[in-house]
Amino acid sequence: MKNEMKTTYLLFIISLFTQLSFGQVITWLPNFPTDSDSITVVFDAAQGSGGLANYAGDVYAHTGVITNLSASGSDWKYVKTNWGVNTPETKLTRIGTNLYEFKIKPSVRAFYAVPQSEIILQVAFVFRSGVQVNGQWLEGKTSTNGDIFLPLSVGGLNVAIINPVERPVIKNLNDTIMVNVVSANSNNLQLYVDGSIVSQTTSNSIEYSIITNQTGKKWVKAVATGTGGAEVADSFYFVVNAPVVVQALPQGNRDGINYKSATQVVLSIYAPEKDYVYVIGDFTNWEVDPAYMMKRTPDQFRYWIEINNLSPGTEYRFQYLVDGNLPIADPYSEKILDPWNDQYISSSTYPNLISYPVTKTSQIVSVLQTGQTAYNWQVTNFQKPDKSKLIIYELLIRDFLATHDYKTLKDTLGYLKLLGVNTIELMPIMEFEGNESWGYNVMFHLAPDKYYGPKNELKKFIDECHAQGIAVILDMVLNHAFGNS
């Protein structure tokens, strides 16, 4: 009898979460949990990154919270264990094929031991295998390989569009979009498409199907009304693809960022066997905009776009969104933003570093800037030392200087000159993963790593080296390209 009750309970849980999941990586009850609630989370290993799909071993949660004191979405607080440490309270319970249950109890605040003085905004997860497989951990993350977040509510009147899950929503003509809305403590629930009511109820949920019969962009909005006329809303947009324009890349352009004038760039990316590519960024408010769908070259190898009306000297952050679910930076970028490591770069090392668009996207972001002031080289006739007479000092900036920046390095040349050095070999200074590294784990070969300072400070350092008769050699690792490349 006990086993029958357990089986019935598991089937009930699986059935319930199947109704609410619609393909998302995690689902949870209650729908609008607060920090004082116990939460039941179900993880679908077949969704998202799929790194734990069909894995037969034990699965554990690497989990913490995002609070009002977190610097970014990667700044987890009150993490339960160090990575790779298995504990009973972080072990998931298998409840079906690729389905696992995880309980946060007796409450979120108690489970993570968060002081009352902090506001818990989200619960954060990365699910992993209990042991390494072929030398590495198997991980369950989002479809873009990001961390998984469960938002917390403050209670009271709430509304959420729980389907579609994957955002942004990009469809083709004559596709169907299933919209599911849930609310709490509402007297009336309405669903709008581009400002027109398409469904209304006094219950706490709506299911509605949208047929994509027109290309372009539309907004869907759910509004819940509570006692006294109070309203809360949730919304999303969807884009219906127009046919990709096929047109040759204009002559004189190549892959990467092509600066055509102080207000115009041409972007080109090598992306064979991809169906479509959009550019998203500051100039689209980080939304998918049909006007920024890239053209495809006749050989189907490249996508490109011309962007106009840029402000000279202004830095614009952007990414390519490939096939609607893969945000990537331009591999030829001269400057990138890193959501995991930029936060540890001080303003004294890199003054006025443009911020990562934390709430807008994930993964590495490119930066373009038209109308840049060209560096004025002071030494234009440097004579390199004879190859047979090189006295080389191989230098790792972060080990050589506590300040780890080009500006301070420039001021130490007198010391190196006293040693008889006539050549400085800089260990890799291209953007590598992390901040403190030898630099051989390169991810962007043409972008100087910001942990050492701005690119013009690098140029000033080289200029001063030449002024003192010192050559500069860069340690190049073109055959190394790591995971974020």
C-alpha cells in the first residue's frame, strides 16, 4: 500500500510538472514562491544544455542565491557546497526518465541561511554528475550554457507567462505558439496580443494558441487584476522570420567589424549551415528586431549587415544571435565584455570600463566604437635589435607587478634596461578565460585582455619601449582556442 501511494504521488508530481513545464529546464511549486516557502523543484535533464540527459548516476545541485547584495547574476551568495562536493541535502531524487526532484525546505531563507537583512531575488542552480565522467563533470544548464535561475516573489497579486519558456521567441510563418498564463490572488486575468484582448477569465490561468500568419514582431501581455483594481503584468514578444535576403557582401569588407565611417559599420560573420542570424545589442535595446536580420551571401557561408546612424565615439555592445538560441560575440572583436570576470577589474586598472549588460543577455559580448581617435605613435622609426643579439626578458604582467597594468609596467622600463634587456617578450595578453592566467587559454585572439588595462595603454607601453631601444615580442598561441572562443 505504501509503495502504491508513493507511485501515485510520483505520477502526480510528474503529471503536474509536465503540465507546467513546456520544455523548460526546471519547474517548481508553488508557482510564485517567496523566501519563506518550501519549494519543490523538478529538473528535466533532457532540456537546456542536455549535459545530464540519460545519465545513470546520481545528480547533485550546485546551488546558491542571488540577493540585493549580488554584483551580478554570476555573483552567487550562500552557496551550499564547494564545486564537486556531494552532500545529502544537495542530492536530487530521480522520479522518472531524465526527471529529478529537489526540495528546498523548510524555507528558502532557512535552507540557504540568508540573513533577514538581505533580500533574496533568485535561487541559482547548476546541476552536475556525482562523479566525473571521462575526466570532466557532466552539467545541466540552460540551452545557452548559462546558470539556471528560479525567481522569488514577494507574495500577493502575481501573474506569470510560463509558456513559451525559451526567450526570445522566434518562429516561422504558420507556426503555433502555445501561451500559458498563471496568476495568484487575481479577480480577473486578461491576455493581449499587440494591444488587443484575445482571452479573458476570472480563473487563475489562461491557455491560448497564436498562429503566426504574419512576419514581423508582436508583443503578448498578460494582466492580472486584484482587489481594489490593483494590476500586475507580464509580457514577452515574438518575431516571425521573413525570408532571409541573399546578397553578396559588399567589396572591401571582411569578417568582423568593418568601420566604414564615423556613423556606419558593416558586420560580417562566417556561419555556414545556419538558417538565420540577427544582431542584437544596444542599438536594438537587446531585443530581436526584424530590421537587424542579417543578409546571407550567395555561397551561404556568411551573414552580414550594414548598421547606420551610430554616434561617433560611442561604445556599442552587441552579439550575433544564431538560429534564435545561440548568442555569440564577434570572433574578430578588439574588445569584449565578460560576465564572469570583468567585475574583478578595478577602475584604476581600466578606467570607465563599459558595463556588461547583465539583465539583457548572457555569454561574451562584443564592443564596437566608431570615430575612435587614432593613437599618435611617438616613435615611428624603431630599429629592431639583431636576432643574434637579443637579450629577452619573458614577462607575465600579473606576476611582475602587483598592479598588473601596462601603465605601471611602462614606468619600470628603467629597471629592465639596467639589466641589459633589449627585448621584452610578453606572455599572452590576448583575452583569455579568467583574469589570472599565463594566457594560453585564449578565447579572443585580437582583443587585448582588459585585466592589464586599455589597449592604448598597451600602445603607450610599446611606444616607450621603442623610445628606450627595447623591442616587444608577443607570445602568440594561435592554436589554442578555449570554450568561450
